[in-house]
Amino acid sequence: MASFVRSIPEGEDRERLTCADCGFIAYENPKIVVGSVVEVEGQVLLCRRAIEPRRGFWTLPAGYMEMAETVEEGARREAWEEAQARIAIEGVLAIYSIARIGQVQVIFRAGLAEPGFAAGPESLDVRLFAWDDIPWDEIAFPSVRWALHHWREAEGAPLGLPAMNPPDDMRGMRPLPGDGL
Amino acid sequence: MASFVRSIPEGEDRERLTCADCGFIAYENPKIVVGSVVEVEGQVLLCRRAIEPRRGFWTLPAGYMEMAETVEEGARREAWEEAQARIAIEGVLAIYSIARIGQVQVIFRAGLAEPGFAAGPESLDVRLFAWDDIPWDEIAFPSVRWALHHWREAEGAPLGLPAMNPPDDMRGMRPLPGDGL
Ligand SMILES: [Zn+2]
Ligand SMILES: [Zn+2]
């Protein structure tokens, strides 16, 4: 098994994760999450998570971007994997930085390219919610709440400059309530 | 030294880079580049690269985002490192996917927050160019050309929906002329 230690490699200016056995430097880079707010006749599509963290909580169809895909392709893949939905992307709704965990989220506004959706393997349930029925107390992550509010503000209007982090968490540093995530 | 092989780990659906000695899986994730088109009185700031690849060619102040920073902080840090410039970010100009190398570029439109710039350690030269004087044959990467054209199209107007890849390279798959990069 690899055992990693933090140290500053020669010629660098900050700590990196280095394998104590073989010297391999595991560069940690921010990860990109791609996802979308999918609207169907004024309602938004949410997925109930079947996996940790936040199992049982509701989230957008979103996940880590893979190599060799574009941001749009990643968002379409995640909508298929998590909600068995074929989406039509309209444009970028928001870009969030979650500096606390080294994450950038690119969130699109989208509709369904063809009717139908269902829970994929990582979802317990997938449903459409009218704004007033959104289960705000059971939302998985703060950025899901941000994206839903930014979607609501832009509803019915053409997309403009994407939303960024809200003023009360400009760097994405607030831990989740309860579990330190 | 670590020696890595490509294989499909148990429970996964695609090849990952695995250390043959210790079994460590080096997940390859797309990397985020943050940068900006910095305008000063109608001219744009370009840096002549002091490092490979594309040494001697002109580029935007841009580079890999680090952990624990936001996209805006990353773009400001890169402008300082490469052009010794303190920039004021206006908003997102473009988001490009370079699927061929697993890269997402978030490019801002910016001005100078205070006067002055100079070549940082990774630049041979930093200069302002009027549109007609941009050295198009010595531009380092296609996405620099894309960003300059998108900047030119939006010049003087408020920023709207960010530009994405141009129609002739929707996935960012074209190698650079000459060197296969
Ligand atoms: Zn090792
Ligand atoms: Zn190893």
C-alpha cells in the first residue's frame, strides 16, 4: 500500500503529497464537478442520493468530470447516470468555487431532450419539484441551494453572465451543517 | 521510482493509472486552467513564454488552478506570477474544454487594479498589443486565439453568457500545428 506524506519537493514552493515508498508526487488539483438544473414545465429535477456523503438527501444531477470529455458532455453523462435523463443544455447558469475542498462546479441550465427520467444506480429517487415543494431541509449541499436560487432568479429570462458564489460564502469555505463535510 | 500501468481496478468501469509497485491508483482528472484577457485602454496584455511548451510564443496570463483557491483568486495569482500585474476581474469571458488533454479553461475579462506590469519568472516579455498588432503567427495555443476573438466580439459591451469552444473545434481535439501538443 502507498503511504503518503506531505513535504515540499525540491524546486517547488509548497507542500505536495509524496509516496514515502517510491517518491511519486501525487499532485492534488482542484476537481471539476459538472451538473445541471433541469427544468420541465416550471419544475426542477432533483435526485435523492443513494450514496454517501449525504445519502437520502436531494441533489442536482451532477458529478466529477472525466478525462476526454467536454463540460457539456460531462453534464449530459451525469444526467443520464443519475437520472436516466437525456438533457438539452441551454447554457452556463453558474460557476462555483468550493475552496475548502478544492472543487469548481460548472452548473448548466437545461431541459429534457426527450421525455422521461428514472433513478439511476446512484439515486434512490428522481422527481420533479415545483419551487414551493422543494425539500429545502433535505438538500445535500449548499451549492445545490445556490444553483436552485440562481435558476429561480433567471427563470424565463435569457441566460447572462453566470452566477458565482453568493456573498455569504464567496470562497466556498463553509462546512456542511452537522457532519463537517 | 513509481512505474504506472493502465488497468481497470475492481469495481470500476474504465482504465486508471495504477502504480505497479504499491497499487496506488493515480486518478487522472481534468485540470482547470484559470486566466484572463487583461485590457488597458483598448490594448490587451500578452506574455511571451519563458518555458516549454511553446517557449517564445505569446499567451494570456493563465495557468493551473491550485487547491484552496477560487477561480478568481487563481486568475489573479497567475496574472501576478506571469505578468507582475494586479488585475481587477470583471466577469467570465469564456469556458473552453480541451478534451484532447483533459483541460477546462475558465477565462475572465479583466483590467488592471493598479498601474504597471513586468515579466515574471515564467515570461520573457510582457507587452500591451493593439488588436492590429497582435502577433497571430506567434500565439502559443489555439484557446489564446479563441479568447482574444471572443474578447474582441464583446469589446465595450457588458459581458453575457460566456463563450464556449468555437464551432470548428467543439471538443478541443485539434493538436497544435507542428509539435503534436
Ligand atoms: Zn508508492
Ligand atoms: Zn508506487
